[in-house]
Amino acid sequence: MKPSIDLITLEVVLEYFVSTVREMGKTIMRTAHSSIIFEGQDFSCAILDKEGALVAQSEGSPAHIIPLPAQVREALLYFGGDLSEGDVVIVNDTYSSGTHMNDVAMMVPFFADARRIAIAVVRAHWGDIGGMTPGSISGGATEIYQEGLRIPFVKIYRGGKRVEGLLELILANVRVPDEREGDFYAMLACCHTALDRMRSLAERFGTTLIEDLMVEHLNRSERRMRDAIARVRPGTYAYEDYFDGDAASGGPIPLRVSITVDGGTLKADFAGSALQTGTPVNCSLAVTAMGTFVALKALLDPRGHINQGAFRPVTVVAPEGTIVNAAHPAAMGGFSEVRRRVESVVMGALAMAAPDYVAGDIKGATNHTYIASVHPAHGRPTIFYEYPSGGTGGFREHDGSHTIRAYDEGDFTSIQPAEAVELEHALLVERCELRVDSCGDGLHRGGLGLHREIRLLAKEGNFSELSDRNILPPFGVCGGYASAPNAFAVLRDGEAIEPSAIPGKVSKFPLVEGDIVVMETAGGGGYGSPLARDPELVLEDVRQGYITVERARDRYGVAISSDRVDEAGTQVRRAALKAGIARLRILEVPTDEYAGGRRTCGISDLDAGKLEIADGSLVELVNEDGAPLRAWAVVDAATPPGSLRLGPIGRSVLGAKEGASLEVRILGGALPR
């Protein structure tokens, strides 16, 4: 640390940065025109140094903020140093380290003493950016052109003067342009707030000291993160998971990671992941790096500052043209679904290295939900958009939380208030409640998901959804169970309608007056065996309506009679459930076996009959010390009875050797091959 820097001044200036970012947020919330910003809080603010390194953020979304340094650095390269005082840059291009095209970023440089000192940035979700469906995001997009207007790095202000015609061009290509215009100027006011506060700071401390303090702040965070990584057992750890599938193949889409920990550095390699898809389930490398960092920071150093220094010890690589480093013209609306699965596989890989810190998986999807219609009273189109939250996972010390924003989401609202929805849109919120039995069961159960029903009051409308974890549910850890998956349907005259061929991937499904859109979000995965949970806690869950009496009996082995725990009946029931656990021995094979990108595990026809496992069934191989491994059963006569075939990576994920006995759980029926 330079002699000119003292810790008191460093902390004062750091908190000033954070306070400035918070004031930026208050400005945009109070001036924005769309409810997705002032109610949903779908925006994030940050201050970066002159080279684009993240210095300060507050409660914003990591999905917005953490890719910003890469995008700002690309902008600086693009303009070749031609960034002057009074310039304002906007961009939503997903391939230039962006997220999805609804997320419009605005960058405004701060100058003092005739040089650039910092850059104020806000990224806000615009409720519509054009494209094939109202709201722009849908499960049916197959290429970027269907997702709206793509804005490259452009200066919409030069030297303090707006470039005529550019904003008008943008507004001519979006739905509800008056809202978009209002949101644009709210973003501009937000950035000007930052410039005013930075100007006051420079006048008080001087620009040289401010720059030195930024450098020291990042260096300090780097040292802290390196120390946290150094506490992890060195080695290479692998994990894999799957997305539900796409319309082209009909089958699940693999995501794989290998993490190497070496002293104070960590490298995450996503080689082996699926090629980019013809669906919106793709993302940029910056987003993949963000998902990796979010999981690592939450796991290893949750209390430290989030800035560029903390990123430095982590390297993320992924082959170009894959779902985690997609190239033009891949659709990218589902970037957030990918980054959540990135978080899951990183957590799963490190579960063997740091099992005490892991938790059950979260809902695993953003659940982009759009209902568009024309409001009959207002005579104008409206686009309802929200992203209902789900349960969080159980962990070593406690149960998960019910339908709440998770560690990776920032300070967004879980859902919009019914009053706000009904005031702005031709909609009626009919039900909004916890989803019973949706938690992942365990010693510490996951939190419950949400059940929400919204009725259309207009003559007609349409519904779009982009979600995941509708087929393959969030996993439990250390013997905990998976939760219920996400689910979305339309009720018409009391009959449930599946609005798409692939669950959770809906594009402009036509609605008629009286239709009800039903949103059911996933719970969190469980932690530990549910047979070890305190029966009195199970009884309390039944009393609270979190789980049913049947779930208490069949999953927790707790017998309840007359609103009391039947202790004798519970002992008998738990003994029976333990005796009925399906276990198979590992049969070592030299290579991991895959079919169509999916892991397979061979079992004998005799075991398949006893365990009621059909050929092609999805099974879960339970890991009592970490995250489970999922595979599709291959039934054959060559596999010896009582065993299952498993290759070296699979054995490594489970920390199991040949001959070890594994619990096998059936997750669902056969999926398309």
C-alpha cells in the first residue's frame, strides 16, 4: 500500500463509492416509466475505473454487473480512446460481453483534471426491445434476429449533445415506445447523479489519491480471494448437469465443467459442453465467467467486496460455439438460464472439495413470464413481465427459504404486487401462495416454490415463457432429495393446457378472455437424508401447510396421528424406508458412457425389473458427501445383477470407487433419445 494511503481514508472513499451507486439506483427507480424497473427493480448500477475494472456496486444483480467490465473494455477498444467528456454510450449487443438484448447498458465517463478517472454504468431491462413476441424474450426464438433490435456500441450523446435520430430509430422498433423513452432518460439521470457525486469527491480528495485508492481497493480484494481459494484442497474436480432440452433434438442439453484448484488460483474449463443450440439457451463467455464467479464468491468468500480484484485469481475458458460461449447468430434470450446452470455445476464440482459449504440447488431458471394484451379501459397495449422466484436449497445449518430471491439474483422483487399488476394491465391475480410439497426433502429441507394464477380480462392476448428446470428438477446434496420442477400452464374453462411442446419454452401462445396463466416455481434442493430430520420439525411443516401428511409419511418416515407424532409408528416407518432404499454396486468401466450427449449407466435387466427402472429412465446416483450424478439407464443383460456401470469421471464426481454401494433414485420416465 502506498504511503499516501491510510485505511481510514480508503474505507471512507470506498463507502462513498457504494453510496453513490445506491443513489444512482434511487434515481432510476424514481424516474423510470416501466414497472419492471420501479416495481421489479430489474436494473443494476456500478462505478468502474478508467480502464473498465469494476470498483463499486451495491445490491444490484450480479448477472447485470459482473459482465460489465468485459463489455466496457470492449467499448474502450471499439472507440480507440475516442471517449470524451459528455459522451454517452449505449449497447445491448449480447455477443460483446452482453447478457440478453432487453438489458440495455449505458456508459458515461467521468473526467477531472482533463483526464478520464472513472466510468459510471447502469444496465436496465427494457420491457420490450422489438422482436417476434411482445417482451422480446420467448422460448421459441431460434436466432438473434427474432429477439429484437441489436444495438452495437454507439454514442447517443457526443460532447453533451444528443445525436439526432438515433433514439428515434430505437423507439420506432420497440413496443410501448413512451415507456422505453422514459426509461432511457431515467438511465441518463442515474448516470448524471454519479458524475455529480464523483465531482464532489474529486474536489475533496484530489484525482490522484482517488485513483490510488481504487488500485489499492482492488489489490486488497484480490489478496482476500486468493487466500480463500488457497483454503480449498488442491486438485481437479468435475461435474455435469443438463438443461431440459430443445425443440430440435427433444433431448436434454449437457453442461460440463472441470475445475482445477492450484494454490491461490482457480481455473474453470467448460470443454465438453453442448454446442450452441437453436433455442435461446445460450450465453456469452462473459456471462459464463459471471456465473462461475458468483458461485465461487458465494461459496468461498461471501463477505468480501465484489470488484475486479476478486475476479483476478479466477480463469474461465469455454470453446467458442458452445452454449457457454455462443457465436452469431445464436439466440441469447435465455442467458440467465445458462448462467444459473453454470452456478450449479461449479457448486457441484466443488462439493467434493468443500462439502461443508454446499447447499441444495435453487430453482435454476429466471422464469421469464410475459402476458401481452390491449387494456380495454386504457385503449393501449401492455406487456406484463415478471420472473417469479422459487425456493432456496437447504444447507448444513438450516432449511432453505420459501420463494425468495436467491444469492445470485440481487435486490429484485420476487413478484410484482397484485395492486400494481391489476392497475397497469387487464389482468387479475387470482391466487398467490406457497406451493405445497415443492421443497427438496432432507435433514434440512429446501424452501417452497410459488403457485401463482393470473387471469386475462382483455378479449385476447398472448403468453410467452422462457424457463428451464421444468423436466430435470433442482438437485439436493449430501443425500437430500430433488425439489419439484418449475411448471407453467394455461387453464381454460377448468382444463389445463400445455402451451408448448417443450415445457417452459413458450412463444406467443394465444389467450382468450378468462384464460388463467398458472406459474409454479421450483423449490430448493434438500440437504442430508430426510430420514434424519427431527420428527417434530416434520410435524411443524405439516401444521404450517408446507408439506402434506402423505409426504411426511412417505419421504420423512414420520407417522402423524391426531396432530401429533406417533413415535412408535415413526420408528417402524423409518426402518421400512431405510430397508427399501435401492442400492447398486459400482462396476468400474474404463471410459464414461454417453449417448446423444447424455451420461448413461448400465444396469441389469433383473435390477431394472426389481427397481421398476425402464430403459432410458432418468436416475439420480446419490452422493452422501456432495452433489448427485444424473444419468439415463441402459438396461441390458451384460451388466451383472446388483451393479451399475460407471466411468472414471462419474466415479470422481461421486468420490466413489469400484464396489462402493450407491443409492439410486428414479427422477422420471424415459425421455426422448
